[in-house]
Amino acid sequence: MVYLLPLSAWSLLLVLCCSAKAIYSLWWKPKSLERQLRRQGIKGNPYRLIYGDLEDDKKARAMALSKPIDLTHRIVHRADPFTHQLLQKYGKRSMFWSGTTPSVTIYDSEMMTEVLMDRTHQFQKPTLNPLVKLLGMGVSMLEGEEWANRRKIINPAFRMEKLKSMVPAFQKSCIDMVERWQNMIGEQGSCEVDVWDELQNLTGDVISRTAFGSNYKEGKKIFELQKEQTLLALEAAGNPYIPGYRFVPTSSNKRRMLIDNEIRSLLKDMINKKTEAISKGETTGDDLLGLLVQYSNDKVRGDRSITIDDVIEECKLFYFAGQETTSVLLTWTLILLSIHPEWQQRAREEVLSVCGKELPDFESISHLKLVTMILYEVLRLYPPVTALDRQTVKTAKIGDLSLPAGVEVLLPIIFIHHDREIWGEDAEEFKPERFSEGVANASKVSNAFFPFGWGPRICLGQNFAMIEAKIALARILQQFCVELSPSYAHAPHTVITLQPQFGAQLILHQL
């Protein structure tokens, strides 16, 4: 005989189940993970319900961003103020709470390499807040076989022979920018320019031409929308996510969805145009968008096919990453060469010796040893991405630590890059000569230079970024001398990438 419980009893049972689940997720599990980590000597603030250390992180950032700093390269306290405070308080083996999730700082270059080289799938990219995912992470957030297949599809767009064929597009974008600067200078001989804005336009034009077969004007609306979505994503990342919250019609949520719909609509138009052009034989379709579009036809590609939504996500990622990484590298390079004019002059002499007044090309930039050293030193002091993170999906052994499943690990790139034990007492000084014998011999320990990550997930676009940066920097040095404007305020801050908070106002002098 089956006995039916009254409705009130079922309701009570449901409430008890939900309460038990909430207690487990919000208290029992975090406290259990905390005990396991503390037993291994990992220190940090005690767990606080739901928010963890998120509010302290916000306060630290607000304080750091309240005013600029002196013209110094001692910037870690401003680039990542909360991590800096934790390391000062608890040492290199510390943890913080990203809501209900503990995050262990891996402040050791060998252990960082171990995490990034992981082929046993102990570590994966953390699960993102759904509101953050709207920014578009594409291949960067995939795992396992899906990641491997997507990487194989994209790889051909960044092979060296393909990059070599992109050089004319790099040159054209640089020519346009230089001509615009010359027109701004006019007969005066010099003028003030915010090169942060200018270099974003340059790198946006380059990624549009090379990856999507268009130009910056066509992609400008997408860039602007992606920039706004970035700020909204950071706002979402700074708060605990409540399941289902993305469907609550707040003003921020409505704006996030509107931006996402607009970007998708613009990208679908680009995809349709590319598909039509390929079918008519008007293009070979060997740029990034062409490769993605061709693999979106499952009848042709079988198991390695991708959906149109996948193509859109990859486009969003490359519109963001393709512009941001190189623009911040070039911006900080021009700022540092303005602060250190002796290195600017040495770099210019090398460029004129190798290239004369001719456009830098693929062959000539391979001989720019000093320029390469300067770019590496800028990447060390001002890495575009200041930290990477991973999450354990099972008990993970790293060094002498045993991290349980569900723990995030923070890989603090900028702190490793500024560490005196690794780089010497002059670690926070601009000294490109430390790279004179290559990256491997620049530091006291191996594998201490992580500007593009490391291991199987190393940034696909690193060679693209370096070629673009060398061509652009060489062309600028051929035509202009740069110095800091009195209106420049030194204020590095992290908005996914390390950016100048108040812009990069320089005085351009026509040579």
C-alpha cells in the first residue's frame, strides 16, 4: 500500500532539502576546504559567508585607483592591490576567498610551470559566472577534446608562413596611423597625443584586416560594445553569483543582454558576407573568419565541425584579445621609452641601421635585437595579463601541496616578473640588457617569464602580437621622437589587461 504525504509535508521536505544543500554549499564545503588547506601551511583570511574576500578586494582596488603613482616601475601594489596585501600579510603561501571558493596563490615559477604544463587534467579553467561569459571566451575556456579540436582549427591562421603574408596589412595600418599623426603635427613640429587611444585604433584595424578581412571602421562598433561589456563583466565578477540572477531584469543585466545581442547580430552579418564571398570564389577564406566559417559546415568537416554560435564566440574573443594585448604592449613601450630616452635613441639607431627609412618588413624586423630586448623588458614589467587562474577538478599534486577538488589557483605573473630573488636587486628597474642572451638566460631561475602563458595553452597569438609590435614600434621610431606630456599621470591598473588608467599623453616630435 502506498501512503501519500500531505502537501504540507512535501513542502516541508522540499524546504529541508534546499536548506541542506545551501548549508553544504555556503558553509560546510568552504570550511572543509579551508581546513585541508590550512593543514598544509597555507594561510589567509578566515572564510566569510557568501562574499569571502570580495568586498576587501573592492576596497583595496578603490584605494589603489584613487590617485596616480610616481614615475616608477614598482607597480604591483597598484596593478593587483589585494593580492599584494595578502602576500605582505601571509607570505607566498597564501589564499583568498573568491566568494565561496578558496584560491591559493602559487608564487613559485617552477610550480606555476607545473600547473601550466599539466597534461593529466588536474587543472582546468575556472567555471565562469554566466554574466562574465557574455564577454566571449571561445577556445580559451574549452577543455579536453573540444579544446584540442578547436585549437587545430584555429592554428593554421597563426602559422609563421601565414603571419608573413599578413605583414602588408600590418604595414598598411601603420602607414595610416603615422599619416594621421603627421597631419595632427602639421607645421608645428610637435603635438600632444593620447597614444593609448591611437594604438587601440591601430591594433583594432590590424586584427580586423588580418583575421576578418575588413577594416577598423567596420569593426569599430564591435570594439566599442566589447569594451563596455568588459566593464560590465568585471562588475559581475566582483559579486557572488546567485543561480538564475542573470534573468533578473536589472538595468545592468538588460544592458549586458542588449550588448550581446547587438554583437551577435553584427558578427552574423560578417559571417554571412564571408560565407557568400567564399562560395563565389571572391576570397580564399584563409583568414581566421574564413577558416571558422568553413568548419561550421558539419557536412564537410564531420566530427571537427563547429556551430555558428561557436564561430561567434571565437570572433568575440579575437576581437577582444587581438586588439588588447598588442595595444597595451605598444602603449607601455612608448611610455617607458619616453621615461628612458637613452633607450629610445638606441632603439631608433638600430631601426635606422637595419631598415633605413624603408617600411619595416618581416625580414628586417628579425634583425632588430635591441627592439626585441626592449619589448621583452616591457612585457616583464608591464605584462598585458597580470595573472592566470586554474581550478582543480580532482585532488591535484603540485610540489609538496595536495590541493583538493574545487580549489582555484592564482598564478601571479606580475609578481613573479618583479621578484628580486628571481631577477636580481634591479628587478623593478627598466633594463632591457637583461635579455641580451635570450629569455632563458635573463633570470636566475628557468621559466620565470610568462607574458603569454606557458605550456599547451600558451597564447595562440603571441607571434602575431610580437610581429605587429615590432613593425609598429620600428615605424614610429623612424618618424617620431616621443616624450611624456606634463599632463601624463602614471597609473597602471588592471581591467582584464594592464592599462593606463588616465590615458597615455605623449608629445610627438616629427623627425
